[in-house]
Amino acid sequence: MFITFEGIDGSGKTTQIKLLQTYLEKKGIAVLTLREPGGNAFSEQIRELLLNSKHKISSRTELLLFEAARAQLVDSVIKPALTEGKIVISDRFYDSTTAYQAFGRGLPLEEVNFCNMFATGGLKPDITFYLKISLEESKKRAHYRFYDRIEQSGDIFFQKVIEGYNYIASREPERFIVIDASGRREETSSKIIAKFEEIYNKK
């Protein structure tokens, strides 16, 4: 099973992935967790390029770098792990690219979708948890952070990203599960685990 977590910064993805991983491992389930961009040596180098605030790169360059990192991750890490029967959990996947590059940057949606499918070889997550918080809550939670290049894009950009996630949720409601992440992390974790169990037990 392939599970992804999506959301704007401050939504708690990293925390919730760790909590779900711990829950699954206690049940004796083999789990692999990773992040995008990154997850292997080559893709981590691309991550450094993408997030370095010293670099000024075009939106198309940004898109293609994300897809290059993703293609390598899928082929060298995700697909082999799924073949071994592991549950793979990723902090971001191609839905981030749809929300950030198509809606946030304004690149043509059809072209971004094509690039997503080409980079993944058609691999789609079985479950995507979208941890939904407001832009105001995101800024409140992340006020202490040093912002990377993408995080410096401004409020208008991130409001468009949220609209992108809402668009995906409306198009794929069975896969794309919206979780209100504005409360305590324990409450959010309980919602995620309950939904996971509901879906996992049907398979």
C-alpha cells in the first residue's frame, strides 16, 4: 500500500507520518517512510537545489526538477518497496506538484498532470491524507522557521496552493482524504488511524 501526506507548511505532516509509522510498526507491519523531494541520495541533491533561497529558477525549471527527483525515487525506492510488500508512506508526492506548480505558479494544469504521470510511470497513491489548515494557522505555526525558497513565495501563492488542494479533493474524494488538522496532534492522529483502518480492512 502506498500512502501519501499532503498539506501546506505547518500542517503537521512530519509529525503525523511518525505517529502512523509507530502505530503500524507496533502491529508488526513493515513500513518505509520517505519525503519529497528526496528519499535517496540523488533526489536529496535535487532537493538542495530546489529549496536553496539563493537560486532564482523559472517555474518550468522548478517543475522539471521536482519530476526528476520523483522519477528517481519511484524507480529506485518506492516500487521496489511496494513489491516487497511494505507500506510506503511519503511526505508529499505529485499532488504537491499539482497544487504548488499548477495552481501556485500558474503552469498549465494539463501539462503538470502529464509530467506527474510520466515521472511516476502511472504510479498513484492508494490513500492521500490532506492535512487541512488555514493559511493563518500555517503562519502561526511556522513563525519561528527560516523559510526556504518556496516558503518565501508569499500569501497569494499559498492561498492558490490551498485552492489547488481543494480542487484535487473535489476530483478524487475516494483517494484524497481531507483531515481537519487544526486541533491537537493526538486528535488528528486518531482521525488518520481510523480512516486508515477503515480502508486497510477492506483490502
